[in-house]
Amino acid sequence: QVQLVESGGGLVQAGGSLRVSCAASGSIFSINPMGWYRQPPGKQRELVATITRGGSTNYADSVKGRFTISRDNAKNTVSLQMNSLKPEDSAVYYCYGIVVTTTHQLYWGQGTQVTVSS
């Protein structure tokens, strides 16, 4: 059984920084890619950033230059450093990963709340 568990998040003022992290555990041969989605109140879930095992990254236009995604392949962890936060970044942030065992299967974390006050 595979689990993705997020940590971090919380409340911060606009212009501040937060870091969210996610650790995958269980029977994992490989997990690729990993990344983050977010879901603002009343809106659909949207892609924030993704990173491959090789380190290739992709960001939503709205966070480019402010957010940085990183991962530790040995520990099966992924982190998102969020700087210059804006109120519109407020959302539940979900970690995800495509886990390779005998198949490729998508897993989600439980979500962590990020609230940016103006």
C-alpha cells in the first residue's frame, strides 16, 4: 500500500513564504513524476508544479518565478517552496505521484491548507 503524506502549509501574510512537503511510503519501485495541484475554494483543482526523477520541472504560469519544486529520489519526497505569496494562492495543496510497481498508478496526498492573508 502506498501513501503520500503532506506537511507544512498554514497561514501567512501576502508577500511571505511557506514550504510544503510530501513523503511517499509503501511498496514503491519508482515514483515519476511527482508534483503539486491546488484547489481554491469553489474552484477546480489546478496543476501548480511537477518534477520528474531526472529533475525536469514544469510550473503553472501563475507561479513561475515565485515557486520552486524539488525532490529527493532516495527518500521519495517532493517539496514546494512558495515565495512572494499572494491571496490568490490560498488553496488546499495536494501532492501527487505516479507510482511504478507492476503498473503505473496515480496517488494523491490528503491535502494541506495554505491561506494567504492580504
